[in-house]
Amino acid sequence: MTDADAQLCAKNLESSSSAEGIDPSLASYVTKENLEAKASDDGTIKISIMGSEFPYSLSKAADGNWYITLS
């Protein structure tokens, strides 16, 4: 994961309705050093931020970007 990927992840999370109630200053913790991505067998990835697993998987869309999978 590149720094640009981490910044895009933070930006998309900030603008997402699923970010309601999350302190925007937490986005500063979304850095390459604090993120770990693990591939799942179903083609999605799971993200850990500073050792805490993000509760949703991410899926790569046709546009090449990764999006939160809510199902």
C-alpha cells in the first residue's frame, strides 16, 4: 500500500456516510506505516489500522479503486 493509497482511504472514509460520529482528526492516523492489508480468498481485502481490524472488507471496483463492502 502506497502513501497515496492511505491518503485516498482516509479521504474516502471522511466523506462516507459510514464515518458519521468518527472524529475527523483520526484520519491523520491513516498512514502507510499504520495500515496493514490482508487479501481474503474471495478477492476482498481486510484492513488493520494500528493493529485494530477495520470492521468492513474492501473490494476493488471496475474503476480500479477500492471501496468499503457493506454486505
